[in-house]
Amino acid sequence: MLGSGSRGNAALIESGGTMLMLDSGFSARETAVRLERHDRHADGLNAILITHEHGDHCRGVASCARRFGVPVWMTAGTWSALKDRFDEDADIRLINPHERFAIGDIEVQPFPVPHDAREPCQFTFSDGDARFGFLTDIGSITTHVVDMLRDCDALVLECNHDARMLRDGPYPPSLKARVAGDQGHLENAVAAGLLARVASPRLRYVAAAHLSETNNTPALAQAALARALGCAPEWVDVAEQDEGLAFYDVSAVWV
């Protein structure tokens, strides 16, 4: 994770000779700096995937596509919201959020989610052996989302806010309603309930992501997910806004 939160989101997924960037919430210059922190370089980037058009997930996508010379994959709805930002010769690949596809060594399975954007989706990734699920920016849990996240070896789950902190916090009522709404963001306890439904004996790694800096704390998010798994809170990682999260080798979970 290059960074996770309301000020910008981006994550790297690697397998074999393929490296994908999921979301592009930082400028091209800042993205390059964050790549170097993880001993990676933009020359190794094969594609950018965009979940939806909100600025913290796509603020830098046009500049990154231009500077790094990589194609961008997104739904038609997301493209309709972002197309004015791109150069005419930008390499845009439209995806059906119900159809899997491959980019190099990685199989990508998008799936639609309830969120207040035009055609948002989230993803699972596989190299044929290990399976990794990624879920942020979702307001409520659907049966389809549960089905998509079953039998993963590793999961990143949104833990945006703590219900009490949001209720008692400084946000105006309209923003509180949006965040807590069915097309807003996941509360810790709801994320924990989802985790309890999808966790299987395969699952070896869980990280909490997209934490609100105003309405949540890492300790609260860790505790909620740990209760769902019956494990110590320290077993749950937390992606940070500035530092992101170190690489985790999902393929090593069976070693």
C-alpha cells in the first residue's frame, strides 16, 4: 500500500513479472516517491486499475498514465466521469465489473459495490494459486460481495469509521449521514461482520484500510477485525495514510 485514507489511495499488486497499481490518488511525482520507498520503480508498472472516480482514488491517474506510459483500466461509468482529464492518446481499457480478465501474470476479478459513484467496483486478484481480495469504499454488504471475497488467502478491508466516533465527531450532519449511509463507507463492526462471513481456513493475512483520521483509530479497527477472527489484534495490519503498508508475500502463506 502506497497510502490509504481520505488524502489519497494507491496499492501495488505483484506476481511474476507483472506489477499493477490499484487506484491512483497521488500525483505522478508523489507516486514515484512512494514507489521508491517500497524499492519499486514506475518502469516496472504494467497497468493502473481505478475503483471509482472520487479524488482520493484517482487524483493522479491522468498524470501517472502520461508520465509512466501505462494503460488504465476502469468501468465505463468511471470513465464517463474522468475522460476529460486524459490526453486523447491515453490508453484506456474499459472493463465489465462482472467479467474477469488477465493482465500479465495476474487474473483480475472486478465486482460492483454500493458506493456513491457512477459505476464503482472492487477487485480480487489471483496468480492461479493464491487469491487476494481488496475492498474499500463500500457503504453496505451485498450477497455478491460476500461471494466474491470467500476463500481468499489475504484480505484488505475498509474500516473507515467507528460508529460512536462518527456520531460524536465534528462532521456536519449531512456528511455524517453520507459516510454512514448504504452507499458510504464501512464502519468497523460491519467490516468485522463481513470478515466473519468470508473467513476460511485459507485466510492467513488481514489488513484494515481507508481509516478516517477523524472518526477512527488503528487500535479500534484492529480490535474489531481481531474479534471476528478470534485472534490477537496485533495479527491484523493497518494501512496508514502517509506510510502505507509494507509488501506481504501472499504466495508464501502455504510455505
